[in-house]
Amino acid sequence: MNSRLMNSLKLGAAVFVTANMLGLAPAHADEIKIGLLSQYSGTYSWWGQEYDRGVGLYLDEHGGKIDGHTITIVKRDEGGSSPQRSRQLAQELVVRDKVQYLIGGAFTPTIMGTADIVNETKTPYIMGNSGTSSVTDKSPYFVRAGFTQWQLNIPLTQWAYEQGARKAVIVAADFAPGHDAIDAYTAGFTKMGGKIVEAIKVPLGTTDFSTYLQRVSDSGVKHVFMFMPVGPMSAGFIKAFYARGLAKQGVALMATNETQESDLPAIGDGAIGMVTAQHYSPYLDNPANKDFVAKYKAKYGALPSLASLAVYDGMHLIEKMIKATGGKKDGDKAIAAVKGYSWESPRGPVTIDPKTREITQNVYMRRIEKVDGVLGNVPFKTYTAVVEPWHAQRAASAK
């Protein structure tokens, strides 16, 4: 293939392709291509970094092969949260680049944008991140390897009520997962007997939280449930909360994914003692996680995150699919292979629900502490085998 044609096929630095990948020359018989969708530019490029690391570690452990097939990763930069862009990228990956599987996705809109392509081509998509419960209903080829806000928020509200919380305010980013968070916090807390005094919606991209924190202060509550997208918005809100002195006034801030280890240095020591609920912590004390963390630190010099773990486990699911299909493209057979599948993840024991393709997993209550002089989320209580609550609630009401 000449260089001019090769240049015409390049779609940016985040894309690495070869002639064989593009289907312009016959692919190797033992090659299986996987499309990786993520954020590789802009504010949320952290997701691209973490996805690359999780996939890279998994392939390292397997010598770049699964069941004798060479695995080639084809990356695309979602470059924001546009459903139209993600649809275009999914079409390029599946139709032109001939990928057999998709993995990743940083935001609910970008994953939702791929649904019609995934459905038309019967391409399994292992979702690394989307906190919106209804996403798996949009395609029978979507499988969740991450979490939903309902799955984390319900245990958190239960724990808060058990600690004496009776009134609370919710502060959440104003987009689909944030709306799910508000619904879940409200459902969980009111079911326990608590009352949500106010649900405060914060526009995406907000950097000045003073107005919203004043509303928290004016509410008079002593408990705040929050949801913000992982990254600058989360770290900024938490830092502003503690800088304003609300914690010293006896107001407890509780969250889920917002205190990633990579963000804790920016948040600072003021957040020591803050409690969060999540399905993972690099400080989990189980053999699979100890091995995962040791290998990850050796390769990348950092602790793994919920994002790197999601695609690491997602690759495990793709391995199961590849073995079930003998390496051939067969979306229905691939999906059938992981329905009801259980394994021991670094996050603990997990199962893919055969009806919803949601992940059943432990949810850990964690407290920010200093571990060897470094801030970390240390688990102290476990809610075991949490079934995705939104789907479970709908199934129960349908009976």
C-alpha cells in the first residue's frame, strides 16, 4: 500500500492502524481486531490513558494473544460526548476496520450513540463506563463491565441511614448519569425512612461551586450525597466543599466514584475521613487484586483505577467470547457465552446477569486515609453480590 493512501486513512494521533486493520488487505487468519473507544483528547483524556493501561496489561499477561489469535487494538478518540461522533466512529471500526468487538466508552451519550451500529452488525460492546442503568436496554449486544449509579448509590444511602442520617441534600451534575444518581439516592434514602430536602443540579463544566455550596449551607442538612463526572469537576467540588469549612460545621459529604486515587493529591488532606461507595479500591485485600495491583504498578508506576479495571475485566469477557466462537465473528454466540458467566475479578467475585447483561458485584464502603503517607480509599465494609437495582426494581414491579 502506498504512503498517500495510508495518510488518507489516518484520523488523528489517537488512531493507530495498519493496512490489514482497515480491511484493504486480507487480515491474518489468526488476527482478531478489537475497537477501543475512549477520550484521548481534552478534559477527560484520563479515560483514554486508563483504558490503554488496562487493555495493555491484559494483553501483556497473555503475550498479545487470546486462544492462539493475535489481538490488534484499534483506537478511536470520542473527543467529547457527541452521540453522532461516536456513531460514526463505531461504523468506521466495525464496517471498514472489521473489528469483531468494541470495548470502552467513557460517557453514556457516546455509548448510546453506537447502539444502532452495534445492533445492525451484531457486534458485542463491552462498556467500560456509563453509570446510567437503562443503557443495556438499548442493545442486546451491550455488556456492562463497570457499574451503575443505582448499584453504588443504594448501598451508600443504606449505610448513611444506618449511621443516623435522616435528612440530606443531593448535589449532582446535570446530565443522564447525574439524573440516575438523583433518582437512586432519592429512592434508596426515602425507602430507608430518610428525606431528601433538595436535589441541586450543577451544569457540566462548572468550576465555581460557591453558589451550590451556599445552597447546601442554607438547607441546614448535615448530610450531602454527590455525583460528578470523574476528573476536574469531582476534585473541584470536593476541594471547594472542604475549603468552605462545611465539614467543620458537621456536614458530611458522601460520594461514589469522585475520589479517584489520581485526584486525591489535588483534593488534599482536608478530605481525610470522607466516605465513598464503589465497586473497587486498589486497597482491596484479595489475591486477585494484590496480583493486579503489583503488575500494574510495575508496568505503569501508579495504582489502577475503576477505568483500567473495567477494560481489564472487559478483555476477560472478550477472551470468553473468542473461545466460545472459535475466533469467528458471531455476536449472538459471543453474547450467549457471557450470560451468567462468573469469575474472580480484582474487584471480587462477579457475575454477568443472564437477563440484563449487567454486572453483579460487591460494593465497598471506603474511607479516605493516608496509607504509607499517600491518600487512598480504604475499604471498611462490604455489601456483597449487589444486583443492579434499577433492573431488579423493574423486574419486581412487573410481577
